[in-house]
Amino acid sequence: MARVEGEGALELRIGGGRVTSAKLSIFEPPRLFEALLQGRGYAEVPDIVARICGICPVAYQMSAVHALENAFGIRLPDQLRALRRLLYCGEWIESHALHVVMLHAPDFLGYPDAIAMAKVHGEIVRHGLALKQAGNALIRLLGGREIHPVNVKVGGFYRLPERTELLAFAAGLEAARERAVELVRWVAAFPFPDFERDYEFVALCHPQEYPFNEGRLVSSADIDIEISAYETEFVERHVPHSTALQSLIRRRSAYLVGPLARYAMNFERLPEAVRALAREVELGPVCRNPFRSIVVRALEIVFACDEALRLIAAYAPPTRAAVPVKPREAIGYGCTEAPRGICWHRYDIAADGAIRSARIVPPTSQNQASMEADLAAIATPLIDAPDDVIREHCERSIRNYDPCISCAAHFLTLAVDRL
């Protein structure tokens, strides 16, 4: 598996008055985390996989511990489960705030970057940074540190927070929520391109909750499966132009994960206050315009603040930080909703708890085929435009997905081959 890091390269082939192919190259060298895990003890896995990403380490950690607990037949008590959900709230807040304000908003307002945007919209940028700090602080309290948290273990946590520690966060989260509501209203007023695609959405769906850690894998077409059946419906393929594998639906093709998919598949599970805010900014229960994903991300910040406040108010410290773990020979599956979409893990474990094999499917590999389809559709009306105009529009399209912080921040290397 390769992390999407550094600069990307886009090759467009144009012929017959249209874009005939769009290839988004991810050319960072493979980091080989799956091979690195082989032979390691199960207890090492959460700390290792957290290092896959500095922006969404909780997603990899949560998917891993859920997979290992699934393998060992462990079901967490409600309060430990709630703390896991609270930790994920922190990641959604900090990751979405970073992307919405610092990486994505400048595209819609004509600024080259957030620094230039801050000269006119300084208060928004300060509020965005404050939102990120609120999310980071929550991760630090529950995870032990902001980046690559170390407090999560198979079976629970190493240390539990005191109720007073969590209650001390409540006032700050209330203020963060107000900033998030204003952020929704601000981004909803952006000038959005008139562009939609008929995506097949894929997301976790839970009977009662807007999904973080649990649920069935459901699509907007006909998929409705346990996460353990992922490989029956989805397949990864290697494409020569990318070191990241592309994931496809076996019976069809590309699909979309992330905010637009979660929102469309789980709108009715959002709190009424968040649904009312969506209606206020004229966002329906399904959005197929990828450029408006920035609005959905902002709405998910509001939801994460609300959910964090709810969990804190209901928190009663469990009697123990973790349940006993007894390793066994088994295969375990985990799938959680990273800010960018579903993050799926599978571990084959020996009787002594050593990892025999691991498979990790990150959100970006699942979205890459959809990104390329978007790029072809975006570029086709621009085929006679100068290359720098095509590049600018394509960069904006890629940033709709927030595939990785560095991919969102760097310019593309663009090659246009006109036949």
C-alpha cells in the first residue's frame, strides 16, 4: 500500500473532441505496511498502523483494533465503545476543518492558498484553526497525543479519562460547534460549478447511528453486506500508472466513498439540528455534485461536535480500561469511516497472536477510479483551453476528494497529449 503523499501527475489523452483517458498517477514508493506487520504480535498493530497517516491515524487504528477484536471474539462494554466513538469525533473535527478551510476553500474564492485568503477572510481562517485545535485536543486526551495516538489497545484503552477531564472540554466544544455552524453557512454560499455525476455511493450503515466504527457495507445500488464479505463485492487492481491500487466493484466499476456517500446513505441518522442546517443551506438529502462536498464536510464537523458533546454528557468511567484479550487462530475484519471514506482491514492471526498476513484498503484507493472519471468529465469541455487552465480545474476536482494533505496542497505535473 502506498500513502498518497507528495505531488501527483495527471495524464490526459484527448482525441475526437473529447478526453479519451485520464490517468492520475500516485508515484510515491510503496511503504509496505502490510508486509511490515507480518510476524508482529497483535498488540503492536494499533501503534504501527497509526503511522500510516498523520492526518487520520485514528481511522487506521480503529479499523485495526476492531478487526483484531473481531478475530478474538471481543465485544466492548458500552462506555468503552462510546470512548472509541468520541476519539473518532476528534479526528473528523480536525481533519475536516483542515481540509475545508485551509486546503479547499481557496479554490472557490480565487486565492492561490489559505495564506492569501487569510488577508481578506482572517476570522474564518482563525476559526478554522481553532476547530482543528479542538479536534486535536480531544485526540490528545483520549489517544495520548495528537499525532499517531498511543493510548488505544486491543480490548479498550491503556488509560481512561476522568469525567472531569471530559467535562472540561464541553465549553470549548460548544464554541467549536458555533464556529462549525457558521462555517457551513459560509461555504454553502460559494459559487459551485454546475456539475453532477451518477456515483454509486458506498458507506457504512448502522441501524441507529451516523457511522464511525460499525455497520454494514451498503451501496446506493444493491450492495448490503457484512464487512467480512468485502472481498466478494470489491476487488483491487494494479494500474501501471500508479503505485496505489484501485478498488472497484466486481460487478460494475468505480464507486465513491467519503462524505457524499456517508451523507446520502445515512442522512436520516443525522440529528435533526444537523438536518435542519442542511435544509437551511439548501442541501438535499443526496448530493451528487463533488464540488459541494465541502458543504457536507462542514456539516459533518457540526455533527462531530454534537456527537462529542452527547457522549461527554453521558460518560460514566468504566470499571476497567480494557477487557481481557485471549489470542486465537482466526481471521478478523474491521471497517471504519475515515474522514475520506471507509478504511477496511483484514488480519490473519496465528494461535500465538502473531500476524500471518494483513490487508489494508484505504479510502483513496477506493476513490481513485472515480477521481479519474471526474477528471475526464471536467476536462472534456476544456480541451481547447490552455494547459494551465485545464490543470487548475483538474486540481480543484482532485481536492474535492481530500485524498491526502500533500496531494491537496501541491500542484500537479500535467501532461496533455493531443492526438
